Amino acid sequence: MDRMGREKMHSGGNVLPVPVLFLILLLLLLSLALGGCAPRRTREAVQISPGREQNQPSSPSQGDAAVHPVSEIVWTDEETGGLSGELSDGQRALIEEYLSQYYEALVTFEEPDFSELFASDAGVWRDLHEQAMAYLIGLRSMQQTDLRLAGYRSELVLEESAEISGDEENSRRITLTETSTQNFAEHPEVDSILYGIRHTFDLVQENGRWLIKGHTQWDGIFWNMIRELGEDGLEELTDGEAYFAARRETLLEEARAERELRLENRSRQDNPPAQRAEGSREEESAGAGQLIPYDREAAASYGASFVGQRNADWWDYSRQGGNCQNFVSQCLYAGGIPMDTRGDAVWKWYGEGVNEREEDRGCSASWINVDAFYQYVRENEGYGLAARTDGSYWEGNVGDVILMGPAHDLNHSVLISKVVQNAQGRTVDYLIHSNTSDVKDFPVSAYPNPRQVLVRILGWRSSGESE
């Protein structure tokens, strides 16, 4: 069953007089003497500023502004007759102002003041948003790389606009989907894209002005803030500011603790991964059998093709707990790792129903479930996927896998698309592809999942004890 699907220069114009040519040449020489812009080089190992081990924010200079990506918020369905035309000018302006404050805070790392955007009786919701932004800024600012935004593009599609409680004139529930392209200051040439961010705005009119009464933004930051409370529990809070401030500190402390564990892990990184020959990893593989190489680039290329959309040849588990591990398993398969139906540890997909038997039917839990995949890669010593989970977190390469989750759990799986290194060749971050949530070339350090485990893919064995 094969599902891999291999997938003049022009010159012209008037001749200038000699004195003018001389002046232009003189200005050109002065410009070169004072310094100029060189084109960026795109590399699989993305390099960042020399000598930076910790994030040291500094404001972008005006000289940088010309090369930074443009920052904008657009309604992408307008030209196709989409629903956004149903919004009033005041409703549109309010949503755009909220998003503008949100993204500009990620440019400057200064917490926004949302007080003028929320209704007078929306205190708990305002508290949630202000503390969620403090959490997001705190998380990004503690990382090794500069995760401020150099630019952003927010593309909005209106899904629904409906009245609330029978009061069409003074209240609206607006549901929209956002695609967010973020350009981070360390590597502004990379478009880090988040797909399918769902927003629900409950708007009310006060004194002729539209304001936010409630807003859910379904991403990891907001979900972590209300995970233990639940959306329905918001209205029962008597002191939202204290609750969400404490929740923010708990989450940031978990992130700091896990980050320190990963930094301690760096002592094993004697040689930068980009300089280490791939073949040298073969001897690290446990178990018997010939080790066959893994096509990392093919895996990453497949991943890039199916972020924000799905391959119709496979079942989509997005509404059944998430498609992340199914997506990563497909990437590994596209990189040449064969399905494994031999022995006690199996890894396969022939259909959506779970089937752990040694037969070409159904799918194994290890193909679609993060915990089961983690168990498979740790235990499989015979035919099939060969991987390591006990090495340094910083030894990853394109096509390797990172499993992540809260401090006590692993519930999400992503594929490394690029390695981010400093000028000394030390890995300081990874860019990743993922499904549910769908992200492309996004910094893994910007994820709100503090626990992160590297699964190094060594290749696959053509024989072994489980045959």
C-alpha cells in the first residue's frame, strides 16, 4: 500500500551627461564606505545574531525598518463577496484594534492596555486577556532567541455574525477564523504561519460605541489560562485579576523550570549537530539489524505541504482528539520509514480503526497517539523505525520529532523543519511543522507547552528480533 505520492536584465533610458555620472559614482562610493544592506541567505540551519546565548531585547533601528516585513490586518474574503461585508464599521474597527494591540505588544514586549476595548461589565474577560498577554510576553522573552515580532500579517475570514439574546441592534456574536503570519526578529525572512485560529467576539453597544463583552481565542496561550477553570467558570469568578495573575505565574514557573532542564542538557552537545556526520549516529542505535537512512528533507517537505490542509489519502483525526501524531507519522513515512507490523511493537496505518494485530488492517495506536508513539520509539528494537529518546535535546536535526505537553504530560507531536543556531554553531531553537494546531516553520520555544522531548530519528532496520 503506497501512500507516499511523490509528490534579463533590462537596461535602457536616456544617456546621462558625464558630470551627472561622476556625481552618481561619487555618491555610490560614499554609500559603500558607510556600509550597505547585503541580501539574506536562507539556510536549513538558520543562524542568529553572533554571540547571543540569552535573549537581549533591543528596539529595531530605523535602518532595519526598510527590510522588516509589513505589519497588517486584512479581511481576506472581501474581494470574493465574503461575510465580512455584514459587519458595521464600528464592529470591524473594534476587532482590528484588538488584534493590532495584541500584535504590537509582541513587537515591543510591552503589555497592552485593553481597558478601552472592553465593556463596563466585562471585567473578568478583560483580566483574562491582560494576564494572557503578560503570560505570552513572559514566555517569549525568557527564551534564548529574540522572539519579538519584526512584522506580522493577520488574515481574517468572517464565519458568522448573529444577534445575542434577541437584541440585534445592540449585541452581536461574531465568529471568525484567522491565519497569522509572524516574522520573528531573529529570522525575519522566515514566515512562521499559524492556521485556523478561531475567535468568537461577543460585542455590545455602550453609548453608541461597540465594545467587547467576551472573547475566546482558541490557541495554546488562552487555553492554558482557562484550562483548569473552563469557559463556563469565568462568570463565577469574583476576583479575575487575582486568579489569572496567579495562573500566569504558575505557567511561567513551569516554563522556566523545563527550560532550565533543557539548558542543563546542553553539556552533551560537544559538537554542533550541523557539523556531525549523519552516519555517526548509526552506532548509537540500540538493537540488531542493518540501519537504513531516513530522508529528512522528504519528511520536512511533506510536512510543509500538509500544514493548513489535509492529505485526502489519510483519515483526519482533528475532531477526534487531534491530528498531530497522525501528521508526524505521515511525515516519517514520506521520509522512507516503512510501516511495522512485526512483533509486539507495531506502527501502521491501513485504515482509521485501531487494530494492534500483526496484519495489514486498521491502524496502531502508535500511529495516531502521542503516548503510544513515545512508547513505540522507546521499545522497538527490531524491524522498523529506529530512534533515540535519551540524548540531548539540542542534538536534533531536520525531520526529527519533538513531543510536548504540560509539565506532567506529553500530548502533542511536531516535526522539526529547521534548526536555529547561533554564530558559534550551537543549536538554540527549532522551527517546526504541526497539525492541530496547524503551524508552519514556527519556533518551538514560542510554544506554550513547557515539557519538550526530542525523538531523534536514526533511520529504520530491515531486520531484527521482531521479524
